[in-house]
Amino acid sequence: MTRGLWFVAGAGAGAYAMIRARRVKETLTADGLSDRWHALSLGARMLRDEVAQGQAEAETQLRERFGLGPHGVPELTIARKGDDD
């Protein structure tokens, strides 16, 4: 029983090592490195777009909170005589 168990464990470890070695070999080819570079640049562009969108949303919320106009000009209200708000 124990010999069979060790045989199965060894065969599984060998198969796992062969699969990992094949993946590493494919990764280090010219096409594999090119694919990784393109994926990295795509991820960087997506992050940049997400950050820009978040900045725009935060700026809009802050402008609404502090009563600023769309170009940074404060909106002043004129108090009239007789207005008791």
C-alpha cells in the first residue's frame, strides 16, 4: 500500500514539474515575452484610465460640495434687503 502511494505521489510531482517547466519555457520565448509586455502595457493603460476617471469624479464632487463653478469660479450669492433666510 505505501509503495503504491509513494509511486502515485512521485508520478504526480513529476507531472506537475513537467507542466510547470513547459509553461516557463513558453513564457521565455519571443512570443511569450511579447505577450507579457503587451498585457503589462494594457494593464497600465487601464489603470491610468481608471485613475483619471476617479480624479474627475472626485473633482466634480468637491466642486459641488464647495459650490464652485465648472471653471473654479466661486458662485457668489447676493443678499438682498428683506431676505431673511
